[in-house]
Amino acid sequence: MAHGGDIDLMLELAEPVDNPALMAAQLSAKVSRAMHGRKVDVLISAANLMRLPIHDLAFKEGRLL
């Protein structure tokens, strides 16, 4: 059975994030399980994290959920 492409999510948080890698991995795993194993990439935006070009691309081309 063919599936669509990966799911890319960006989580925008007002509060600082202590461990963004762990948070992204946990959210990715939960959503992947709910989506029957589809690959999920999670990008986190928070005040204490460096803003990268990928964040700008996500804001520009992404859809608000």
C-alpha cells in the first residue's frame, strides 16, 4: 500500500525548551504511531533556540493546523 510523503510538523512555542531534541523525538514517535508508521519530522521554534533558514521556509510554505 503506497503512502504519501513524510509528515513535517513545526511546533512554535512561547516558552523556552530545555531539551528540543528529546521533545521533537517524542512528538515524532507519537504522531508516527497514530499515522500507522508514517515518517514524521518535527521542527521546534522557541525563543531560546537558534532560528535557521528551515524555520523561515516552514513559516512561508507551511499550513497552520
